[in-house]
Amino acid sequence: MTNETPTPVTMDARDLQQLAEVATLITAARDALSDDIVSRVSGALSEGITLLDRLTRNEGLMRLLQVLDRQESQQLLVALSDAIHAASQDIAATAPATGGIGCMMRVVRDPGTQEGVRLLSVIGKHLSHSLREQHRRGSV
């Protein structure tokens, strides 16, 4: 064991200023944590944990999240959001429909309408099949 004298630690003005700022920050944080804030934060955390528990126990939601993680599902969601945006702009920019058979025939002849009906038909077919399978298996 050697008898060395410890070297004194020196602090310059900048170090003292930073230390004072940290102390001020800690004091402000301590003062801000009133009983009301602590109670609200703990209540929010408790509700958040309860919600998370409910969500993770929901088998249908977990299945939906798994499906939404697929690339083709994400592409469908992007296309759907683009379509909703474009439709809202189209509706706002055009005059209201005049009604009648002639107007309906123009809409029906539009290839976009035909594709939309086809898309809904395919979704309906798969939805019906899936529901029948679930009832047959007795799941969900």
C-alpha cells in the first residue's frame, strides 16, 4: 500500500454551470410530481395495462394483426386509404348525382364500378367461407 496523496479534483465554471442546471432540472421534476400528477399517471398506466391485457386476449384481433403484418395486406390497406382519399376529393369536386336510370347506367358502365363490385364480391365470398368454417369448427 502506498501513501499517495489524492490529486484534488478541480472544476471550472462550465462544469459548475452544468451541475447547477442538472440540480435545477431535478428540483423542477420533483416539484412537478404532485400527488395529483402521480395519481393520474398511475391511473393511466393501470388502464393501459388493462387495455393491453384485453387486446392480447382477443384472439380475433391477434389474428388480424398477424394478417395485417403481411406485405399484401399492407398493400391493400395503402390502396384502400388512397381510394378513400381520392373518393372524398371526387365527391367534393363533382355535382350531386341527378338520379334516375340514365345516371345509374352511366355508373354501371364505368370499369371502376365493375372492379369495385368485383372486389366486394370476392371479399364477400371469402368472408362467407371463413364464417362457415369457424362455425363448423366451433371456434371463436
